Amino acid sequence: MTRKEAVEYYHELLEDADLARESAEALDRGLESARLVFGGRRLTPYLRPHFITAEEWSMARKACETIWGTLQKVKDAAVESDELLDELGITEFERELVKIDPGYEQVSPTARLDSFLGETAYSFVELNGESPAGIAYSDSASDIFLDLPIMKRFTERYPVTKLEGRSKLLQVLLDCHAEYLGNQPEEKPVIAIVDLKGLPTQKEFELFRDFFEYSGYTALICSPEELEFDGSRLLYAGVAIDIVYKRLLVNEYLPIMAHAPALLDAYRAGAVCMVNNFRGKLVHKKAVFAVLTNERYASLFSAEELEAIGRHVPWTRRFRNERTMNHGSEIDLVEWTRANAAKLVLKPNDDYGGHGIYIGWSLSEEEWDDAIAVALENGDYLVQEKVQTAKEYFPMLFDEHGKWGMVEQLVDLDPLLFNGIVGSAFTRLSSSELANVSSGGGMVPTFILGEA
């Protein structure tokens, strides 16, 4: 089977008006029941999931896991190298954080590689190695979609394999905790999901809490301000915490750290296992791609890894006044960037949600010059070459009454890694060049056609 044939058949089924209406109604019931909302809107306003073939899935998994091996090597080298810390853009305070030993080896036990599965290329554009969201949302969306009338009809001809991540995330927490202790605990650990209050991702925390409790673990949702450290244990409302599932971003913790120090104090004292830990900042910085693609650091990687980097990671550099190499040619980075807007993106080294990104091919010459000025003044920007993106038409719901139409969407495939192994994925869709849910995009579950 081919992906194109499967999608065409799915869209043919949508021509049955009753089937489409019943499926839209079932989707809305499922989303409401599962709390699948983001900022008060449908997280999945589409009537079709994203399909990939088993062959494509196998290729993506191998690429992700190979690239992940290179990131672990960057972490190992950076902990001992001021030069690499500078190249990554690690601040002085962040350097203090990454020196703290988390008690386990993996740099980011849970991570997400954002990628485009194009016609002739498979490319990564970013890594979320600090606090990747979407795992629980994706699991719930998969269950909802499999129960839609149209999916039941579709799978009569095209069986699919569902991906699942919550159990793998729980196992990662338990594995890291056991490594941190040096043995298996005698009692089930207490898990605290920690982030700021009032975030749109609160619903996902509730999905995780429910799953952890269903699996037999005490699970709490709390903010840094609600934590206490008594010198030996991290506490929430008098309950001792064993594992912190840290959804809190370092950049969001810094402004409140002085009056909410318990989390940092307990982690620094080795009194709690925190996943992901602060060393995740080393690979979460977008400049990690500038390390991977810079010939200066090629000695860190094997021949197989360098081949994978060349195939799947776009050429990237910290944006500054310097001369560097671009595919074998020496360039003046700023002037070369100015002259090549049609194939370049400028993006901040440490931000998320599409903030501060300048897409060269969508800007006028004057706007691109202004973007260059902003990036240089900021001092912590990257320039990255354009990759081959992927676009597909999806049936998108326009209102609460089930009205829908075909809309071309940018398709961002997001494999999820658990201790360096790809275990699940979901897909983000957007009508713009930025496939960020926080920038107005949506998500759909990813299904593998046939058996994975």
C-alpha cells in the first residue's frame, strides 16, 4: 500500500455526508470527554489523522536514534568544555545548573525531535529536550480517532498501528529513579508533575496524573511555589516526593526561583530524582544543531553519525560577525545571510512557540535586513538553512456544527524518544510556516499503515 492511496480512500469516505457528520460529532464528544483542549479550543480540529507507512516509520526511527546518539555525545563533551558551552549559548547561571549531577546518565530521558517527512528528504528542524509536551494528548487523540465511524470504515481496508507514549514515559521516570537510587525501590515512588499554574497544558498534566494513578502510583500536580524542602525531602502539602516529572522550563523558573527555591535546593542536594533534569538545557538549545553541522566538531562523531547529520540536520550556525564554512566554501556569515534570504531562517537560540522567528523567503529585502539587525543586537540567534517541508490536504472543521473543508496544511512529524529510543509520535499541522500549537496550529495522532 502507499500513503497516497490510503489518504485518497479516506477522503472518498468523507464524501458520505452522514458518515462525515457522525464522525465530526463523535470527534467533538471525544475531545470534550478527554479534555483535549489547548487554550480553550479544539486541539484536533481535523477529521483525519496523519498516516505514514511502516517503511517510513522504520526510517524515521533509525534517523532519530542515530541523531540522538550524537546529542548525547555533545552533552558529554560540553560538560567538560567551556568552548562548547559558549557555542551552545549556555549562560553563566545555566552552567551552574548543568554541573549538578542528576544521578542518571541520559541527558534528556524524554525528548521530541520536530521533523519534516518530505518527498525526497527527512529533516529535523528542532529538538525539544527540556520539557516536551504532547505525549498524553497524542495518546488520547489516537483512542478518539480509532473510535470514529469513518476510521472504523477505513481500517476495514487499511489496518493501522496505534502509537502510545504514556506507559513509556512512566517507565522512563521509573528507570531514571532506579538509576538515581542505584537499585529498585521497595515501595512505589510518589510522582509530582511540576509546572507553573494556569498554563494551557494543564489538561495534559491531568491526563498524566490520571494515567499514573491508574497504574498504581500516587501522582500530584503542583507548582514550584507550593513545594517545600526540609533538608532531606521535597514536599507538597506534607507529602514526600520521590520523582519530579519536570514540565517547568528553566526560563520560566528563573524569575520565581528566589521565592520558590525548594525544587532547586532539593535537586542540588540530591534529594529528589528530576526528569528531565537541568542538563537537558545543553541539547535543548537550538544551537546544538550548529555544533552538529560545524566541521570544527566533527571529531566528536563516528562516520555513520556524520553521514546521518549530513542527511537529516540542516546546516546551522550561531549568528554573529564571523567567517565560517558553508558546504565546503568559506563565507562571511552576516553578508552571506543577507544575500540568501530565500533559503534561510533566523531563530532565537532559546525560545519556543515560534516566537522571534524570521522566515527569509516570506520577507521583503527591507524586512530581512531589519531581522538581521535584531538578531545581531540580540546576540543569541541562529541562522539555519531551509529544509524540504511536507504539506498535505486535511479535512478541517470550521465551526462547532461540524462544517468542514479541505485545507492544505504544513505537516510536522514529531517522533518522541524515551531514553533515546523512539517509542511514539504525533503530528502538528498548520496553515502557516510555523507548526506550533501555541502559535495557532493543531495536532493529530500519527498512525502507521499496516504493522510497524
